[in-house]
Amino acid sequence: MGLFCFPNTTNANSAPPLKIILDTDMSGDCDDAGALAVLNKMADAGRVELIACVANGHDRDKAIAATISAINTYYGRPDVPIGTYHGPPYPPTKSAYTAKIRDEFPHSASPDDQAPPATDIYRKALAGAPDKSVVIVSTGVLRNLRDLLETKADSVSTLSGWDLTRQKVRKMVAMGGGYPHCNYESNFATADCWRDTQFVVQNWPTPILFSGIEIGSAIITGKCLVNAPAADPVKRIYGIVTGFGGRPSWDLTAALAATEYLDHYWTVSPSGYCEVTPGGGDQWYPEPDLGRSYLIPKLPPAEVGKALDDLLMLPPRGK
């Protein structure tokens, strides 16, 4: 088993940990679990602080929060706040694994419909953070993010959701779309949510960095988890979904790109504008410059995959 080599960066040893909020559709695929594992590994190394997780998926077993909690509990972070989507219902997904993880692993979460609303968790986490300190990692539909932007001032903060986001968020890193053009991508389109995606991409008040579908599709990870401890819920999820045959790393790339190691693995396009098209496609334009950009491959996919697999196999801190 290899070990992940943290690349040397100018600020790696001096900068405070990046404050991260993960917005995930954990239930349909296993790469959401991989992304949360990546963020926990980075937190173990002192590179990030996971300040909240919110679910944007709609799970028939109402067990996304329990799955998130089980993974965070395994990594020694049982108290990370978790919120769930409480907006207008859309057709739920029957997950292959969320109920199993809920029933087989320790966790402290309520059923999804009894968990705090994602917008409440967002507002509390952002209000308590220093200005321009938070990176949001989005690995699913953008409905929670639209709801956040449209929240009103409340007892947590006198700021509207848009103003609170503008003040507290450094950037958003989103797995979504394809660049420079894509006819359809599920995170942009699932359950006819392309209108929410369009709203967020047009109105989000901080930079957005996209990890397009083409980035993660080329990077296969997860085979290594066959050798992980049985107590690891991420191993169980990958075993259920793939039989340890490997899976594209769509969400893992967004999680890794949110860290200070971005420049080691990818280059970033010049900033410009992403037009979200009806039905969930997108088209990239260099103008107007609205602070949107996307990842461009720098290293061979196998090399990035090896780094991610090594990272997945690092034991939790203290274990």
C-alpha cells in the first residue's frame, strides 16, 4: 500500500486550515462517499476543517444524513453538523447503500426528513466563520445553494443569504457540467433542476471552480478499498456499488481541487462565464468574466488516481 504524498506548497505549513462545507447527493453513487473521505483525510492532516455537511439528494430510505454521519464518525468527527434538503419534493432515489450504512455503522443522525434544514446549517456555519474563509464543495444538484441565496435575515445573521455568502465564502468548487461544452450532465439536470443550476451559476456572488465530468471520468479509483478495514463505511459503499472494480472519481476531484494542492494536479482555465442550457447542459464563454473557471488536466489520469487511492487508504488519525 502506498502513502499519499502531500505536495509541497508555499502556504501548506503556515496557512490555517481551509473551512469546508460539503454539499452532497450521497445515495446514488459511491464517489460522494469518496469525496467525504478525501476531505476527512485532509482534515486529519490539518489541511482543512470540515465545518458542516449538507445533503441535496432525496433518498427513499431517508438515510443520507445517517450515511454522512457514519463516515464522519469513523474519522472521529461525529459532531460535524449535518443538514438535509427540505425544499419542494422531487422523485426520491432508491439507494443501494444508504440504509445498509445506517443499519451497520455507528452514527448519530436523524432520518433525513427530521434532520435540520440545509439552509439552517449553512447560515449557522457561515455566520460563525471569518470573512472569505469558507470553501463550499458541491457534489450534486444545486438546490440547497439556490435556497441559501434566497434566505432572509434571521436570528443567526442580519444578512440575507446572498450577502452572507458574498461575505463569508471564498469560493465554491462544484462537480458539474463539462467543459468547454456539454449537452447533459446529471448534477446540472437531475429532477429537472437545471433551472436551479442556472440561477446559482448566474447569481453566485463568489468565484466558482468547476470540475467537469470529463475530469473525473478519466480517473478510476476505489479498487484499493478491498484492502481497507471492515470498519470503514466507505469501503462498504464501494463494495456495494462496484464490487471493488473501481469507479470514476467525479466527486473526489472536486474535493481534492478545493484544497491548496489544486495547482499540483490541474491547471485552471481563465475565468469567464458558464451558460447553463435548458435540460442540464452547458456552454463556456470567455466573456463576460463572472469569476467562473474550470479544471484542465495537468497530470496523467492514472497518476491522479494513484494519489487519490493512496489518500483513501490512509488510516484515520489515531487509528
